[in-house]
Amino acid sequence: MHRGYTKRWRKKWDSDLARHPLANHLFDYLIDHAAWQETETSHRYKFTVLQRGDVLIGTEQMAANTGLSRQTVRTALTYLKSTSRITIKSTNRFSIISIINYDTYQGEDKDANQQNNQQINQQPTSSQPAANHIEELKALKELNPSSSTDDGRRSRKRPRKQITYTPEFTEFWNIYPRSIGKGEAFIEWQKVITDGYPAEKIIRATKEFTDAMNKEGREESKIRYPCRFLKKDFWKDFCFKEVEI
């Protein structure tokens, strides 16, 4: 969702948005952060399905990311809603902004299909291809025949293959409040990255989880393993500090 490209709708410069630069700025932000396909996410232990063109986000985060004040964000949202560009669905847990006629601004064409294929095929340049890392870790679990024992039987030893941990995973590992099962955690990390989630989002959620554990004073032995934190998508529950609008 946060990598690749979005289109810019030229016709908007002939519309009222050209005369409302703050609303225009926020509208571009929403388009850039909207789900481009149906996506399942979770917040506070509740799973939610975002449709194409939906954004789950709060005013505080929008203000921080756009440089606008929270009051300006609310005013811009009210304007976009009154001009039938967005709808806002609020619950007691979160709010979802839906961009009306999202396909008008981000419709499918040849270039868009090429872009989506590139997003699927390319990995972040800051790390090695995830598949290669997973294969390295799998190799560590294989048993290879080696030297014979005194009674002639062949002993089996694990291959000595060096794992190259990515800088992003190392940052995650240093933050997580329980250091156990690093290899297994790295396998799950690469799977999450391969699914298209940005490393910085996982790290931010990990910091929130660590802060919550510290405030609670939970014993380290009672904190779930890092691999389970990643494998069960538990980290998604800590992605948003505030989502109320």
C-alpha cells in the first residue's frame, strides 16, 4: 500500500479542488494511502476488511504526516465529504474513510497493470530477496551426512551456513521485549515483508507493543515469542495510536 506509484488526476485542476489547496493536499494523501485492493487488517483485536479505496486512519496521524493541524484536517475532511468525494464510517473503535469513485482517479490501464506487477515482483532495495533468506534458514534445518563415528555409523550435522539478517529485522529484534528464536522470527519477518507490508510499519507496531508490555510490567517469560508476534499478525493490533475521527 505504501510502495509503488499512484496517478495524478489532471482534471482536478479544472475543479473546485484547485481553489482549496489544503483539501487538495489531504485528498492526495488519502489516495496515496488508500487500499488498492481488498485488504484484511486488524486494530485492537478486531479484524476489518478494507475495500479498494478505503483508508483506516485517524486525524492525529493525518496531521502529523501532512503538516496540517488537526483542526485543518477536520475542516478539509468536512469539505471533501460535502463535495461527495469521500464518506466516513465511524465505530466505537475506529473510522474508515472511503474515496468515492476511486477508480475515476486510479482506474486500471496498461500502465497501472505494469505498476502492480512491479510492486509484486520487486522487493525493498534495503534488504536481500525474502525468498533467498527463507531458503537460507531452511538450509539450517537440514541434516547433512558428515564424518563417521568410531563404530562406522555416519553422524549427521547441521550445515554451517551464515545467515545475513537485514538491518530492518535487526532493529525489530533489538526492540522486541523477548529475545528467543531469532532464526524462526526471521523466517516470519520475511514472509510479512513478502506480503507487502513495509518494515517501518512493523517496527512502529513493535515499539507500541514493547511500551505496552513495559507499562503492564509483564514478565519476559509470559511474553509471546517474536515469531508468533509476526506469524499470527498480532503486530497489526499495534499499528495505530489513534484512529478516531
